[in-house]
Amino acid sequence: MSRLEQIEQFVRDLEPRELAEFATWFEAYQARQWDNRFTSDVQKGALDALADQALGQLRAGKTKPL
């Protein structure tokens, strides 16, 4: 059985309260992972071209209010 299959089985076996606690923890974990990746991308300049394009469209009046 793979590690992923073991995790899946473990999650299936959790009691409802434990599953709720795990879900809360995992959601926070995923958010931290996303934040870390985003921060890394910003520091590397990986989003600079996209930001420049968006700002250019804003300056050119090619945007709509949300």
C-alpha cells in the first residue's frame, strides 16, 4: 500500500470530530503552503510581467470596476 493510500485509509477511519479537526488543520496547512509559494514567486519576480501587464491595462483604461 502506498503512503497516499495509507493516508486515505487513515482519514476514512477518523471519527467525525477527528475528521473535522483534521480538515481544519489541513485547510490551514494548504493556505500556508500557498502563501509560501506566492511569497517565493514574488521574491523571484515570477509575477512581475503579469503585474506590469495588469497595470498597463489599468493605465490604458481597459479595466472595469468589480
